[in-house]
Amino acid sequence: MWSLPLSTPQKVGIVVYGLTVGACVAAGTSAALCLLGTAITEFAQSTGWINLGENQPWLPVMGLTYGLLLGIILGAIVCRKVIKSRLRGTPTH
């Protein structure tokens, strides 16, 4: 099947889209681990089954921090895959 090559604005749009998706993955991972840290803190506080010691109030912040680090790695992988899949198959000349 014949297709036209992508123009420069289309290529820029694909790269911006890939970066946006990667940033959203990073933010989502960070938010999810923050919520998990909050849930564990609330569970430990209400039941008393888990003794978190002085880390209990900092658990959501730790989830946010480590979630962001994990999210940056996952976001970079997703960004690369999105950009690569959208730019693949386009004829170059």
C-alpha cells in the first residue's frame, strides 16, 4: 500500500504525543504508589497489625518519590515505543 511521507509538523506532533504519553505514565505511576502508601498507612493506623514506626507519616511521600522514579523509567519506555510505532513504515527520501 502506498502512503505519503509524514511532514515535519506531523513528526513533531508524534514526538510531542510520545512525550506526553510518557509523562502521563510517570505521573500515573507516582500517583498510584502515593495512594498505595496512603492506604497502607491508614490500614496500619486503624488496625494496628503493622508497626511502621516513624516511617508511617512519610509512607505516602516515599511512594510518591519512588513512584516517580519508576514512572520516569516506564515513561521513557512507553515514549520510545509510541514514537517508534508511529514513525515506522513511513517512506523516507
